[in-house]
Amino acid sequence: MVETNKGLFEIIKDDKKAFVINEFEDKFVEYLTKYEYIVGDYSNNILRLKGFDKKNAKFIPDYINEFCALDQQYYILRNPNFNKDYKDEEDEL
């Protein structure tokens, strides 16, 4: 478990020591609180964050293989306090 200023997260996988706490905190947005799993990967040395809910978590390996740069660093976090009731403005439309 790692404590950030965005909450407590469980590190599931940290490939090549990709997780850098201050970069994660800078990139994290409120919208990601609705996801139980967050994948962080680097493309051209820029951190990208992608959220997955429990039913879509099985697609994380596909995402890493198909959308992440070949042989780049990545990590997978589990948010034990995810907000499954999060309402985005788009959800309400």
C-alpha cells in the first residue's frame, strides 16, 4: 500500500519501478476515483492514467499490450476506496 495525497492505493504491479508518487499525484484527476483499478504508463516520457472497473479489469493485459508503448514502464494500482457512486456530468445526460 502506498499513501498519496489522492488517497491510499495498493500497488498490484510496478514494472521497472514505474510508480513515481509525485508524478501520479500531479496527473491524477477526480474522475479516476470511480475506478477500482488504475494503470499508469509512460509514452514519450509522459505519464498516462487509465481507469478500469472490476468487470473490465480482465482487459488490463490487453490494454498494456495494445495501447502502451513497447517495453515501456507501467504500473497497476488498486483503489480500495473507489467511489462506485461517482457521477460524471456525461453520466447524467
